[in-house]
Amino acid sequence: MKEIIILVDKEGKMTLRTSGFTGEACLESTQHLEQILGLQDAEKELTSEYFIQPQAERQPIRQVGN
């Protein structure tokens, strides 16, 4: 399941966390929220999920001919 979590600490500092995204999809998915919340210049901490390459959708191979 893909999730975007917004955490707010006691001082009002906001942090975005993602779960279930691989590769750059996590950055792409939070881009709009970062702009709305004014976090686009915030420091980013990449998780291990970021370094997982997304699997390309595989299409079945169809043999043609004999």
C-alpha cells in the first residue's frame, strides 16, 4: 500500500514520509504537497525504498509462426 504521511511536531515543524513507493516515485508523489506546505526547499532524507528500481510491467511474449 502506498502512503504519504504528514508529521507535525510540537514546534509545528512538518515532515513528509512515504511508504510503498520505489525509486523516484516517492519524490514525484510528494512534490505537490511540498509546494502547498512550503517544504520544497526542505532537506530530504531518502529511505531504502528510494534505491529500489521499480519493476517494469511485463508483457507476455507471443510467438508468431511455427
